[in-house]
Amino acid sequence: MFLAAATTQLPSHGGAFVTTLPLGADIWVDGAYVGRTPAFVDLLSVGKHTIVVTRTGWEAQSATIDVAVGQVVQVSLTLAHAGTNASRDSGELDVRGSPAGGTVLVDGKKIGVIPATAKLSSGYHIVTVIGKPDERSTRDVDVYPDTTTTVSITAGEAGGPANDILEPVSSYIPDQAVTVSGSQITIKYRNNDLRCAVGSRAYTLNGKEGLLSTAPAMLSGKLYLPQSLLLHLSGR
């Protein structure tokens, strides 16, 4: 007499990649703490889940996701300062570099010329330095509360896989070639088909998967991607 071998069926599951602006927020899934952003949450059962992100001095944000088998749901949430804590949850940004007198923009707004300082809310900000009209460099900077964050940026400095910076997509790609739906980004330009998401380094270019040097960001209504990728897409 032969006995049938026992089989173990693993439960069907999916996952979620959760990121926030600023990073470092605590993540709660269905009331259980799972870590801090950015984080990949695995082994989520199929169906609806509630994600809540919290950080001291910031208002909690939540999202409801619907997980399917084998699916990784991208969740990107932007936190707002809590009214009672906004005054003390801030820091100072000190921008150095070249050329002297170059224009300095933070989140698209001019704060002065090099060297420039500004008091900002803590968290990530997009800093741009402009020299001549064709010389500019942009990078994301994390400003820490109750301290001075110093960054050195040279207008027109070259980016690359080991030293990449974020640049506005509109400076390289026509608006009609770019589609943004929620956190999902699609760019179809010069026979290239790019799929990626705000806050995630994962991307697909012409059917091939990879990891970006720096995650895409959306600030003040503008989309930013790594300079090395934009140079490739635009053929520059």
C-alpha cells in the first residue's frame, strides 16, 4: 500500500513598496508596524489593506491598496507638517559651490545666489544651481531638523551612475511624451519606452528591468529623474 505524499500549499500573496516624502516615516499595515520608509512589505494576503504612515511632527497619511497574487503595489505618500510642530521641525540649508553668484532654487523657488542659506522644513528638497543658461545641476537634499545641512553643487557638473543627480524631465523630454498617473510614470520618446514610479528605483526600459541610481521625485508639480537616464532618453 502506497501513501500519497503530503503536499503543502503556500498561501497566495503579493506585496507593496512604500515610500514617503520625506523618508523615514513609520509604516503600519492593517494596524501592525512593519518598518520605516522606504520599505518593501512582502507576504500580504490577496485583497484590500490599509497602510498608514506616521512621523513625529508630521500629519499621518493613509492609503487603501488592493493586492493581487504576485503583484507589488507602489505606494507613494507626501507628508504635511503638523500645524503645532511646524515651527520646530525645521532646519537650515547652506548651499555652497560654483559659480560664485550662481542662482540657487529650492523646490523651484529662488532663495538667493551662491553662497545661499535658507530655513526649510525638514525632509527632502530639490536644490538647483544655475550658472550660465546652459549650466545647471539639480540634486535632492535631505534637510535635518534643528541643524544646518551643507551641500556643495557646481552648475553644469556631469552626472553618472556613481554620481547621479536629479534633473527636471521637462528640460530634456517634451511634455507630450510623458504620462504621470498617480505615482506611475511612462515616457515614450525616441523609440524608448520607460516605465517607473515616483519614490522607487525599479524601472523597465524597452522591456528590460533595472534599478535607477536615484529614485524619481515629484516636487512643486515637476517631475525629476536621474540625469544619466534623461541623457540616454534624449540622445544627448
